[in-house]
Amino acid sequence: MAKIFINYRTGDGERAPELVDERLVGVFGEGNVFRDRRAMRPGTDFPDYLRRELESCVVFLSLIGSRWLDIRDEKTGMRRIDVPKDYVHDEIATALALNKVVIPVLLDAALPRAEKLPPALVGLANRQVMHLREGYAHHDLDILTDELRRHVPEKEAEQRRDAAAGFNVGPNAQFSRSPVGINPVYNEGATSRDQDGDGRRPA
């Protein structure tokens, strides 16, 4: 299971999720970074997989752009963050409930005020933020990576540690651990990862 979980809203922040994912995978290794489009294979039982990733992660990154709070659901007209079974909402709510290290990463945006957030996400407004600014992305990614090093070992250090412990670790080795039995606040009613109204799982 990955140590870093990347949460984002499709349509907000353009290529930011891919940029963050690419940089962190290069530093910490593919197995230590979870971004749904890359990590989830066809046929994956996504609610169970996401729950296990959330339970096992150490750091949860919530990428927030200028449209994050106000993107509307086409069917209901509601803010997507307020729509039942919205995955962005449920992932953040679960990370907060599990007392993960939750870091809002602001994409040329301001952190939403508590009164603008759904009740389960109010705690997000109290978290210290980091920034990923257009035009300064490489600089800001360096700062983000340095902060994450405080919580997650780099892939080379992890391989050396496991080799010293007697494991046969190759470049594609992956390790997993069983769920810890925590009940996160996850809605499992959707029949497809696409049906959260977020459009994350393109054909």
C-alpha cells in the first residue's frame, strides 16, 4: 500500500495531479504514491481498494484549485463536493477521520473557509497548507518533496533498508499490508468509479 495519497478534483488544476504524481513517484517510488488513474487497474474493486489505500497512507495530499469548491454536478446543479457519494468529499472525510497527515496543496487558490465546507470537511480549513503555483511548479514541487521526506523514505533508502533486512528487493517490488480494521466514512453505493460525477475514470 502507498504511503502518499493524492486527492484531486477533475476539471480543477489542469495537469497538477499528474505533475505531483510524476515528481513523487520519481523520488519515493511508484508503490509509495497513490493516484487513482495510474494505480487502479481495470477490474479493480475500487471502494475496497480506495479504503485500504486510505487506511495505509501516511500523508494525504488534497489538491485544491480555484474551481475546487464551486464545480457543479450537471444533473442536480449541486456543488459536487455536496453530492452524496462524491469521492473527493469521501476521501478527504475519511483521511480526517483517520487522523492522517492531511496537507491542502493550493493550486494558485485560497483555502476554503470552514463555513463554505461540508460538515465532514470543516477540519480541512485548519490544516497548514502548501502551494503549487503556475510558473513556480518545479520550485514548489521541491519544497513539497522535502516536506514529504519527513514522513516517507525515498525509494533508494527503502530498498537499502529492506536489503539489509534480508529481503530480495527489485525495482518493481511491491509490498502490502492488510487493512487495520478501521471503518472509514466511505460510501459504496456507486456501481462505477465514474459515477461519482467527477469523471476521473475516462474511457
